[in-house]
Amino acid sequence: MWVRVPLPALLILEGEMPWLMVIVGYLLGSIPTAYIAGHALKGVDIRRIGDDNMGAANAFRQLGAKIGLVVGAIDAGKGAVAILVAQATGTPQIAVFLTGAAAVTGHNWPVFLGFRGGRGESTTIGVLATLVTQPMIVVAVPAILVLAIKRNVVLASAFMFIPLPLVGWLLGFPLSLVAYSVALPCLVGFTHFLRARRSAVLQA
């Protein structure tokens, strides 16, 4: 249940708790699941193999399907836990949103590994699955089918995230959640852009 706050509170969050939740979200997101799995189970640095990405997709390809699935589940769990903790403390809605974004930011730019992480798909899924559960279940079906057939994470993510706001709106979710389901995947897309640009520069 959301705590309603006046418009000025959307600009200035009062008190220490909202900002503490944002920090907790970032630190949770910064837990380098794929890096830990690579070192502990295969003795490799996931950032130096495959596409050099510290995420579930690279772990799936380089460390094996089972490890990749577990890494993806844990990365999604980081986002879900961040939201659940923020909600449990009665944090205002805007701060819950910021906590979710902080978890994705932590995954993409983790403080524990020199700010070099993944792209954030799994953590974003965990955040949105907690906030807009029904719409996420609906869009998960075509996304899983695309992933199974094409084995393309980017394409599957597009089938999940692009229709999500429309599904949320059709199911009667608040506009704030619909807008958030647009904004958070944009962070994933922005990270993809930065990673692709970096790879192009390095290969030039």
C-alpha cells in the first residue's frame, strides 16, 4: 500500500530513511553475482570472457546454463528485495522508485568492482515484477518464448519491456507505476548504448 505524499515531497524527500533505502538499494544491486559465480565455480573473471559483461546472459553463455539461470534469479532477487525492504519501512512511493533505480544502477555500476558491471535486465525484472506483478506475468510469456526460440536476450527484453506500460495501463495500474515501467527499462537501454559505444571505440 502506497504512502501518498504531496507534490513538493516528490522534489525534496525529508528525513534520513528514504535516502537510506536508496543507498541500501544501490548496495544490494552492487553485489556482483556473476563475478562471484565465475571465480568460485569456474576460476574465471566473467568481465574478461565472452562479451566482458558481468550479467546473467554472459554467465549463461560462458559459465553454463544452470549457473546463468541461478545468477539471473539472484540478480532479479536483488531488485525485488530492495523494493520489498523499502515498502516495509513505509518509504514514500517516489523513494521506492528511486530505490529500485538505485538497485539497477548498482548492478550496472557496482561500487565493489570499480563501477564495471552488467546491463541490468535481470535486476530490472526483479524490481518491476515486485511493483507491477500482473503486467509482468503477461509480458513474460512472449518474452520467454522469444528467448527460447531466438536465444537472444536483447530481443526477449524488448518483447518484455516495450509492451509492459500498455499492459499495465490496460489492467488499470496507477499512472505513476505505468510511467515507472517506461523509465526503468530506459536505464537498461541507456546502459546497452554505453556498452555498445565502448566496444565500438575499443575495436576501432
